Amino acid sequence: RVMPKISMRNYAAVAPRGTLAIARQRFPKWEDAFTWSLRNSELNEAMDRVCMAMERAQQRFHVDTNRIFLAGSGTGGTMALQIGMTLPERFAGIVSVGGSLPREDALMAHLNESRHLPILLMVDRDNDRYPDAMVCQDLRLLHIAGMTVTLRQYPAGDVLRDSMLSDIDS
């Protein structure tokens, strides 16, 4: 449902299931719902799921390994930042839609290798889970670290907008 709003061509996408089941009462219409646990203990499981999904896509489609971008929304955006900066040699860039920088791990452990990764942070104004003050703090840290960062801010409303998705293509 998301990829056609980014582009109708030139992309293959995979969406590995998160590591943490969400209580069904929060989302009664969904059969199963998952998100990403941001605990360090589950990072390896998340990396394995993402890498396995990428390998399966590469087996099925011709994928230029130098053009793989990692993207996520909310906790998926935070996990994309975590995985991308932990395995920077595997990705061409990172997109985080409403996901803050991880707070638990040594995010800058692979700093020299991560500096080549462009990062796109997309945020909603007045988002309670990722407030402007935290966005500014994350942006400052990434700039001090020498990362290439683009920040896009959108009108309030915690939803994935068509304009956000078309901006990802750009």
C-alpha cells in the first residue's frame, strides 16, 4: 500500500515483521500487529529479520546492493536508524518517518563508516512522541557527528501522508 505512493517503478520493497506483538485490543481490526522493540537485547533479532528480507528480495529481483535504503515509520524509523548506523556498509541511506534516534545503544560506534549515509528525518509538528525539542537535539547530534542529514517537517497529524511518501522518492 505504501510503495505505489513513493513510486510506481524502480523500487523493490520488503517489510519484515517487527519483533514485538501489539495488544490486539489496541488494533481490533488487525489480525496480527507488530512493532519494533527498541531494547538492545532485540537489536540482533531485528537486524537478522531485515537482512534476511533483503536477501530474499535480492534472490527474487535484480537489486543493486549499492542502492538499498532502509526506511521505517515511528519505532520502525528508530530501528532503521539503529540498524543503518550499525551496519552502514549494507545501505545507501536511511529514512526515518517520525522515529527518533535510538537512546539505548552506542549509536556512534560505527561513526566513520556511517558518515557516508545520507539520513532523511521526516517529522510531524507537535508530535507528542517525537517533540520538536527532541528533533532539534537529534539533529544537533547528527550534525556534530558529521552526518549528512535532511530534515522535513510536516503539518501536525500523526499519519503517513502522501506528500511524505513522494518526498522519499525525491
